[in-house]
Amino acid sequence: MKRKSTRSCLLLIGAIAAMPCLKAQTPDDALRAGWFVPGGSARNMAVGGAMGSLGGDITATHVNPAGLGFYKTREIVLSPGFIFNSNKGDFRDSSMKGPSKSAFAYGPIGIVLGSGKTRRSNWSSSAFALSVSQLASYNNRVSYSGYNNMTSFSEQYLEELKYDNADTIAAYNNYVNGASLAYATYLINHKFDGNGNFDGYQSAVYVNPITNVGVFQDYTANTWGGMHEVSLGLGGGIEDRLYFGGSLNVPIQKYHREITYRETDATGNNNNDFGYFEYQERFNSSGVGLNAKLGFIYKPKEFIRIGMAFHTPSVMSIKDELSASITTNTENLFPGNPVATATTEGLNNGRKVTRNYGQVTPYRVIASGSYVFREVENTQRQRAFVTADIEFINHRGSRFFASEDDAEYSGAKEYYRMANDAIKDYLKGAFNFRLGGELKFDPWMFRLGGAYYGSPYKDKELKAHRIMASGGIGYRNHGIFIDLTYAHTFNKDVNFPYRLNDKPNTFAKVNNNRGNLILTVGFKI
């Protein structure tokens, strides 16, 4: 597939030019902290994640802390899990099924200290919770390949140098994660006009859609890590009818990515000064932040619960570390020595490029409702419930900002301004829907659920969504509860191997199937 998106690509190129030693923050980086199916306890996942008005589950600390107000006892919770992925990439009319990848995961692990009504208080219940949970898992592997006679990966480096009006000294030294690697390996080279004067740069890769001259392109990205959250929550209920709660949360992000991208000459001509090139990237990002979550749950009738929650944006402090390499085979351009390799460390005095910056993640608003069949104080006598959440998340509200360490770069503010303009131009707010229910045959419970997470992309041609279907069973007796859930998520997304300003951008359609098996075990204390 191909798509022209001039404004956002121009903004990204401008951001690179403002701080040329770095690789520009993209809208994809912003989405990492907001567009995912959040993890939870086995009970929560089994009902589609629709926890906003239910309460009585430690996951409420991370969704709607008012749900902690339903607790009148104390409990310890453990939630180990396991995920496995399979992917299919469609790129330039070619389909490729990538290798599967599995990883350990976990839901809420923590303690809830609840208490009932006391003589001198109007509160019918109150609870304090300490929980750590994996909200998102980044473990995945995406691969695709295809024939392209429209554009080359190398053209992004030409755009970098042209935008910055770079001379050959700058081309070799100032873009140690990008154009300098290409220039040092002759993937791109300077050229002269008829009078022998410097006349810009050209790529060793030649593509022409009219004569159908192109290259084979192959992309593989291996990612791992996750978004974790440590939460301190407090909730309480008034007359078992109105519940309030809040939590103070510390999100912790760990993200690692390895990319291997290769273009191979498809002409069969061994004397055109280009055989192949391979780009390798190693990227590590770690961050820590702070946010708050506030909410209430109201019971207008004994069997109806209505909930609202607001998640403030997280203010994150992030450190990125990036190194890359390019290996180029120029065939007979240099007889006897056709292959050249350049690395970030080799061009940067043995150092990787690091950057410290800040990010503000999107806010969330959640409206929830539940209907409980045979609502009574003794939960063992309740027979069933249905529950639903509607969530709005403002993806285009994500922002990057300069840290104090960026003060040495004169273009830092302009860099982040352009990156943020690209986010606003590329992303939009989205609605997410969650629905689930439970049947209870004491001491056993049976649950089903589903969820739909809308596309964050403003461009309608970028088809994306996340759909989850889940089911599980639970057992509660003698102060012990055990819940087991399987949740299957169908992820539809797009992946751009590179972005250009002056030509249609080629992207892959990526379909991911993710299975999540999670077990929650709890003990009343």
C-alpha cells in the first residue's frame, strides 16, 4: 500500500534537521504509551476489561479506584500470565507470515486492605491498595517483504541532507544514526554538475515505476519490554450507595527494538554499482512518570451501578539509546572492496546516541454501567451481572518536550515543536468499548467478554483496530479465589518501513493475533 502524507512527513524531516544527530520522534513513538489493550486480573480480562463500575477487584486501582470502596476485607493477589503472538504482513501485494513469539506476562500483584463500617464514621466501607501491574506488553516480531519500484529506503537520507542544505563535511559527521551512515558506505554520494561544481546528493539505488526497475525490500522488527504501573489506591463507600476513589500511579516503561531492513537489487545487473544494503538498528527506551486516576460509582438502584473515571495524562521522563549500522555492496564501484560498513559508534567516537526528554501521554475518560442480578450484600448469593465501559482517549494530545539535558542543542525546542505538530496532524482521539458478563453457580463462576479499540489514525486509509474476545472461569471458597482466563486479541495496524516527503509513502498492513492466558490467585487475610 502507498499513501501520500506530505505535511506530517515534512514535519518529521524538519525535526531531524533541527537536531540532526538524533532520530526524530514519530507518532508511532507517541502511540506506544496509549494504544494498547490494558492488562488486568483474570476476572477483569474475562469480562472484556469492563471494570469501571464493578469494583471488588484489585484491577480497580488501575481503572476506577472507586471500585476499591466495595472491599470490606483484606486480600493478597497474584496474577501470572503468558502471551503468544503470530503475525502476517501484507506489503506491496506480497503476504508473509512472520515467526511466532511468546513471553511471560502478569496482571495485578498486590494487597488490598479493606474494612467495613465503624460506629463513628459515615463511610460504610473503605480500602487501601498497593498494586503493580503490566498494562502493556511490547513483545512481538513483525516481518514483511515485497518488490518496490516506486521508492527506496535510501531516499529519506537524501531528504535529510537536502532539507538541511548539508555540505559533504556535515553529511559525513552530523547524522550518525542516518544519512552519515549511508554517505560513509556510498549508499548515497555527492554529485557534480556539468561545470564540476557540487550539486547535491544521489542514491546508489535506482527505481523507476515506468520501466519497472525496482528493489526487493525486506523488513523485520523484534520488540520486547512493557508498560508497567505501580499504584497506590484509596476508595470508600457511603451507605453502600456512593463510592469514591483515587490512585497515585507511577508508570514505568521499558521498550527494546531491533530492526533489520534490507534492499536488494532486482535488475540482475552486476555492474550497476549496487548489489544490496542492510540497515540494522538497536533501540532502547526507558522511562518513569506520574499520573493520577479519579472516579466514582453510584448505585441508584440496588441492581444498577454507574461509574465514571478520569485518568490524568502521565508526565514521563524518558531516556532513549540508539545505535545503527549500514552495510552496502557497491559491486564494482571499488574493485576488490565492494562491501563497506559504517556504525553509529564508529562515527561518534565509540558512543551510542542517547537522548533524555519528556513525554505527556493522553488523558482517558471512562463511563461505565453494570446490572447485577439479585444484588445483595452477600456476594455469594448474587447470580450474575453484565457490565460495559465506554472509553475516550485523546491520542493526538500526546506531547514530547525538551529536558534540561537538551539545553546544549540550539534546535531542541524547534525539534519537539515539529514532532508534536506531526502528532496532531497524524493522530486523532478514539473511542474504546468493552462488554462482559458473569454467571455464578456458587462457588463457580463463568465469564465472557469482548472489547473494541478504535483506530488512532486520522487518515482513513490507515486501517487499524484492536478486537478482544475472552472467556474464563472462577472459583471462590473458604477465603481463596482462583480465576483462569484466556483472552484473544486481533490487532490490525500499519507499519511504515520509512517515510518520505516528496513521494507516496509505502506501508505494510500488519495483522497480529495475540493469545493471553492469565491466572489470578487470591487469599483473604
